[in-house]
Amino acid sequence: MKTPVRVTVTGAAGQIGYALLFRIASGAMLGDDQPVILQLLDITPAMEALEGVKMELEDCAFPLLSDIVCTDDPNVGFKDTDYALLVGARPRGPGMERKDLLEANAAIFSVQGKAINDNASKNIKVLVVGNPANTNSLIAQRNAPDIDPRNFTAMTRLDHNRAMTQIAQKTGKTVNDVTNMTIWGNHSATQYPDLFNCKVSGEAAINLVDQAWYEGEFIPVVQQRGAAIIKARGASSAASAANAAIDHMRSWALGTEGDDWVSMGVYSDGSYGITEGLIYSFPCRCEGGDWSIVQGVEVGEFSQAKMAATEQELTEERDAVQHLLP
Ligand code: NAX
């Protein structure tokens, strides 16, 4: 049996946390030969609920679950940790402007970035799920100067998975036939799901649908899927978000398959002309615990405009919190 690794989950008492922790402990994220120590962080008023989640985890008798730590102290939560899933975030309250939301989250993610810097393994892999995920990831990264910026990522895998199912259903296939999906940019309504490079049974997806459906149905359905779930369920996506977080970390840690790729919000190195230093979602391949942005993906005029629009939004988000960044 391998030595246990430490996995920190923030917002662990929340609804995504409840759908996530049991799967991490079962081995779905890092493999069924990798024991884990769960380090669960939430705020003080949530400690009793978190204790209940811990009791349930214990009651599963997961062979891979070596230990569970519950805390409201980020310095304890991130101590020596190898993986961190930053799920807890400040939701938008009534009357709250986007700018207020960005600032409230900047406060949380700067504290957590510092705590990661001071306490975690220098090889930590960080996934930010809490919204606005890309900019929260940027804030955490900027507050962790001793850690490689490449170790901070944001989740667009849920959008990626949503897009795969939409195109599979439209073409009468299954997700097993869909490869090379890309979500470009921000995890928000400006994200750009790309069917030019996506393949269904090896054929370019864009050639299997008409442009009107692509622009009028596919793109808005993927962009607005989160809102549609809230309307139907009366609560935001939880199990599918947790599943996507598992997928993201599993791909990163254990690798992507063959020529296929996945969508990850990662530190931009200027690829495809995207501003360096933004956390932007690109097509990525993973190998040996590292990711790389897939180069040479076709970007026509239509894609270029969409990629620029979502880049613009990320630039504005960054500028709104610039005064809070070190
Ligand atoms: P919940 O409100 O159920 O849970 C959030 C938890 O975070 C609570 O237990 C809360 O006490 C905790 N928390 C708040 N501030 C904290 C802090 N400073 N430190 C530690 N814990 C803290 O929300 P849930 O439905 O679980 O969603 C969590 C986040 O995921 C939200 O920001 C949500 O917008 C975001 N999502 C992101 C998605 C993505 O694709 N990137 C999709 C799903 C989801 O909407």
C-alpha cells in the first residue's frame, strides 16, 4: 500500500462537499491503491455539521481513508497537504453587486493562498471550485509566492462534461464517442464551448450540426446550464460539480488518455494570445502529474471573438480586485 497523501477540502460541510468527500475517500479521485488523509476546513458555525459529516465518513469504513481532520483554521487545514479542493466561497447575497462578491471572495482566497504558501507541500495541486472560480484561483495563487503558479487551477470540467453530453445527445451518440472537447476562458456565462475541434466518432462535431443550432442552442445551453439546474432543483449543482472536481484532479494526477484532452482553468503562459497570468480555461493534456496546454488547436475567426470576450471578462475581474493583490 502507498503512503497516504493529504487532501484538503474547504467548504467541506456544504452541499458539494457532501457529494465529494465520500468519493475521494473511496478512491475515485486518486486511484484505488492510494490512501488519503482528509483535512476538512469550514467556518466556525459549520463545525457541528462538519462533525456529522466526519461521523458518516467513519461509518463507511473506507479502506483507503487513513484519517480525518476537521478544522476552522486554514493553517491547520492546509498543513503539509498535497491536494486542495477549494470549494467554500461566499455566495452572492441579496443586493450584492458583482464587485462586492469579488471583494468578499478576495478576502477568503487571499487568506487561503497565504495559508497554502506557509503550510502546504510545495508540490501541492490546487483546484478552485468556489465562484468566481478563475479569479479566486488567481487571488490564491498571487498570495502564494513560494509555490509555482502552475499548481493553481480552476474548474471548468463541469462545463466540459455538460458540453460532451449535449453534443452526444444531439448526434444520437454517447459520451464515449465524444473527444477533444474544449471550454475556453471563464467559468461563467461568457465561457466558450468549442465544437470546431471536438470530435464525435472521429468526425469534427461542427460538421454534424448546423451553425444555427450551435450558436442558438448549444452554446447558450452549456453557458446557462447552472441556472437551469437551480431553477429545476431549487439548489445549485452539487453532485455533478463534485463529480467534475474528481475528474479534474484525477486527470491531473493520473493523466489524460492518448490524443484526447480535458478543459482546465490554468495559468496562462500567453498561449493563443491570452494575457499571461490569467487563470483561463484551455485544452490541456496531463502526464506524470503535470499539465500542458495543447498547442496548435484550430482557432478561426468565430472562436477568436468568443475567446477574446471571455478573456475580457477575466481581465475585468482581475482589475476589480487588483488593489487587493500583493
Ligand atoms: P454551500 O453553500 O452548500 O457550501 C459552501 C460551504 O463553504 C459552506 O459549508 C460554508 O460554511 C463554507 N465556507 C464559506 N466560507 C468559507 C471559508 N472562508 N472557509 C471555508 N469554508 C467556507 O455551497 P456549494 O453548493 O457547496 O457550492 C460551493 C461553491 O461552488 C459556490 O461558490 C458555488 O458557486 C461553486 N460552484 C462552482 C461550480 C464550478 O463549476 N466551478 C459549479 C457548482 C457550484 O455552483
